[in-house]
Amino acid sequence: MAASFRKSEPVQGRSQTHATFEVENLNPTPASNNGCRSNRFMEDGVLLTWDDLSVTVAGGRPILQGLTGYARPGELLAIMGPSGCGKSTLLDTLAGRQGPNTSQAGHILINGRKQALAYGTSAYVTQDDALITTLTVREAVYYSAQLQLPDTMANSEKKERAETTTREMGLQDAMDTRIGGWGAKGLSGGQKRRVSICIEILTRPKLLFLDEPTSGLDSAASYYVMSRIASLNQKDNIGRTIIASIHQPSAEVFQLFTNLYLLSAGKTVYFGPVSAANEFFALNGFPCPSHQNPSDHFLKTINKDFDKDIEQGFANGIPTLEVIDILVKSYKSSDIYQMAQKEVAQICKQGGGALEENNRQSGFFTQCHVLTRRSFTNMSRDLGYYWLRLGIYISLSIVLGSVFSHIGMDNGSIQARGSLMMFVASFLTFMAIGGFPSFVEEMKVFERERLNGHYGVTPFVIGNTLSALPFLALVALIPGAITYFLPGLHHGYQHFLFFVIILFACMMLVESLMMIVASVVPNFLMGIIVGAGIQGIMILVGGFFRLPTDLPKPLLKYPFYHIAFHKYAYQGMFKNEFLGLTFPNVEAGNGGSPTITGEEILKQTWHFETAYSKWVDLAILFAMVVFYRVLFLIIIKTTEKVKPLMVKFMSATRKERTQVTVNPSATPSATPYCADKRQCQ
């Protein structure tokens, strides 16, 4: 794209020192030595346009104001500006990732028409590297390849694609290094960034969004990564549309971009060829000093955070806000702005083909299998997920068994057995929330992968459930055996196995409950507080601290007592322990029976229901596990459906106020929708 500029007469009402910006030649075809190849780029690629795009948050505060631009196949578009100028908001809006508290007006078109991005045609690399820290680079990329690439592709091909992509990002020497995270050394921040990029370009998407792709990289690595991203346009003879928000690129990285979209306070300062940006600033009185990085100069000129007078430019010095206003007005009155408008109109007029899915993702059973293996690997390596808990459980079980050792069969053992059962059903299961921080980290990975359409919600829930079963069984078996045999509880292995199984069910229940909490409260500190509060209420109304017949009605007994899983855990454990045993009766001297049966104790002392067996209590617990897991799935699915409806509602509300056409929202799977004011088909 080539452009040349000249000064023209000042616009009326503007400072006489201000120069307008006119374009004498603007070539709309991507730079290439082969015209046929360029045409194919345009035909096979994705043309993204946005016209008069505005975004506001609740309360009407504008984030983006009247932006117009386009991104074409074979080109790299850089979105730049000071911190807080709206770079990430623009990128999220173009990718269909608006938050529910924002409203959008304007028009976003894909190939000149209103359509959704099909799976495999787009990918989004987020600013935060949400990765499974226990995996190696090789494992992380290969697992992702198995999930994203179709079942029709052989595993050997998927593995080759994963390794080739990893080498392209310069990670060949770190293939077998674990990613690492809190408490575990691994990759550097820049290497993690490259792993994130590797995962998202496995499907060779036609449209690629990158949010701060060079954050955490040194200048050499930044250039290497961006040059690799730029080289994607040379692969498969398909032009890829690449849009990246970038904060402070080096001069070498800056020159890799084709076009520049410069923002300040949500307004367009400049949109056009990178090669012409210097002249635009110079003609407006703010030339880039010799031997200075142009991108640094641009950002310094329009950064109002410190609101200092700039030293270059006008002799008297101008406040930054006024500088921004000059540049914004100059751009709006320039020919390059008019050319951008014409280009958007031309793309819309010509239209384009409907997007087709670029090889469907893997099948349902493949997703379940891969996610189960990946989650199992993560759980087995993450000390905080289960191993630390197992150690604490064993230590606590030894202390618990020692306190109640040789519990005996006298009358005093009745209360002791009840206290022991209560502690196991309450506090040992309560400690299952210890794995919540690890699960929250896994949820972050799920959210990133889900937004890019790597797999469905149901396979994730199934994979997490299946992978946790052996660890929970181990945590229930070893501490359960110590707790059961040291005090000498009800003899018989069938009673011991029931004790372990019900402890296993309770731990699964707590984990399922915390999954629901994680879907609503993603902050792990707040989540632990919320989860602990919910369990605290369930423990109090479970029937031990206050007898069921004495619980206040209606709230605590109906419904809390009946929906608290501790009720069924207490009853199942107590029935397993007391039924079949007899104890001395302290009232035998008053004419009573010399012994008292376990059934009488359950009815008279604990007021438990004995009309049904302990197996019914166990079945109810497992039914609650299934219910909680399904509820977690429903919450995730509902959130995905409600979020775009909220965005649509916010936009519709704004439309009523401003009478501006509103762009329907996107789905949560990075699928931008767009209104078509020109009725393009």
C-alpha cells in the first residue's frame, strides 16, 4: 500500500499552523509481486470492516467513538495507543467478545456481509497466558492439536503439525520443559507467550486476533515472534488477516505491520499505512526526531496520562489534550479518512463468499478422551490438587484415630462414635475445598479454549469427572482405613467399604459444589469463602448439632435440612456404624432393658430416619453428585447464552436513546455478528 501527502489549505476554524492530510495515491491491493496471488488472497481470505463503531459501558461512558477501518487478507494491522485508550476493547469487539456491561453501535461486516465466523476461520490469542502449568510444551501443543484438528486427520499428522508449529515459534529447545507457574519454575514469560500463539494457530486460521503478542518478550524475541506471525501469510498460498493490539513495538517490529490504527481516548488519531504515519505527524507539526523509534514518538505525542506539554512542534508548546484534538480533527478531514470510508463501502458493495468451516474440530468421544488424559496428567503432577491434601488427610486421620483409639463398646462409646462420624462427614469432606485454587486455574484454561471453540462444555465436565475419580478414591481409601481401624469401629469389611464409599461420595460432592462456585465466583479467594459458607450452613442443619426434630421451621428444616448432603452422609454413616450393635443401657437399674440396640440409638438419641436403608442414603449422595455436575454444565451453557443477550439488550437500550443502528452481539465462541446498513448480501 503506497501513499503520498501534501499540505493543503487550513480548515476553517482550525489553527493556521495545522495542516490537513491528503492522499494522492492509495493502493487497496495488498503488497505482492504476484497480482494473481493477491487476488487469491482476497478471495480465500477474510475481509473485516467496521464503520462508525462505538462502544459504551454502563452509565453511558464511551470507550470507543465512531471508529471506521478495515483489515484485509495478507496484511498485518497494528492497533496502538496509550494504556486505557481502548485497544483491547476494539480487538474484543471485532472478535465478538464484548462484556455484558457494554453496548455497541455501528457496523461490523465479514466479507461485506452479515455472517458469523465459522469454526477454524478465526483465533484469538489473549493477553494473559492461561496454560496448564504442569504440562510440557510438547504436551500442551499436542493435546490442543488433538482437540482442534478433525478426527479424519491421523494422530501422526496432528503430532507433526504440533511439532512444526512449535519449531516455527522458536521453542524447539524447550519442547520437553514444563510450562511452570506458581511455585514451579518453568518457561519464561516470553516463552509462555509463544506457546499461547502456537496453540491458536494450529488450525491455520484465516483471521487471527492477538492481544499484546509481544508482552514479556525482549526486543529480539518480539521481532522473531512477529516475523513468524507475518510469515503465516506465506503459508498455503492463503492470505491471512492478522490484527494485533501492541503497546510499544521496537522499530523493527513496527515495520513488519502493513497498517496502523492509532487510538487515543477511544478516538481515531490515524488509520493508514505504517509507512505514511511519520508524514502525517510531521505535516501536523509533530515530526519524529531522527534516530527515534516512530512508534515511541507517536505514543509519546498522544499520551495524556501525564498531561505534559510536548517540547517539539509548535513554539509555544501545546497541552497533550489539544495535540490529540488537532490530530483527530486532521485525520477526520483528510483524504486518507475518505479513502478508508470508500474502501469499506467498496468491500461491502462487492461482498464476498460465505465462510466455511476450516476442518471441523475433533469428535465428542475424542474430546472426552483427550480431556480426561490431559486432566489426569495435570492432577497427577500438581502437588496442590490432590497429593498435598492426601498428606494432610493421612496426618489428620492418624490424630483422629489416636484420639478415638480403642473406642470400646461401653455406653460412653455411643457419643464417641457419633462425634467421630460427625467429624469425618463434616470436616474431612470440608477439606476437599483445598483443590479449589487448582481448579480455578483449570477453569481459566477452559474459558480460553472454549471461547476459541476448541471443544464443548460436556466433554470438559466428563473429562474432569473421570480424571478425578482415582485420586478421590485414593484420598478416601488410605485416610479412611486409618480412621476406621485405629478406633476399632464396626467390625466387618462390608462396613469398612461402605464407610470408604460414602466418604468418597462426600468428597465428590464437595468438589462438584466448588465447581459450581467456580463458575459463578472465579476469584479463588472469594470462591473458598463462598464455598466454606455454604458448607458451614449444611453442617449446621445436617442433623447433628441440632436434632432434626428441633430445627426451626420452615427455612432451616424446609428446605435446608433436606437439601444438605450432610443429612444423608450422617444418616448413612450412623446406620452403617450402629445398626447391628448393642450397648449397655445406663437405665437398666431402673427396670429398663440391660442393653440398647443401635436402631434404638438412631431413633431415640439421634432422631434419624430408619425407614430406609443406608444404601438409599448413599444412592442419594451419588444422585446429588450427578445433579451438581449437571448443574455446573447448565450454568456454563446458560452463561454463554445469556451473555450475548445481555450485550444485545444493552445495545438495544442505547439504540432507543441515540436512534443509531445497533450491531447484534456475538456468541461467546469468538463469533462476531454485524449489522449491515447497506443491505449487502
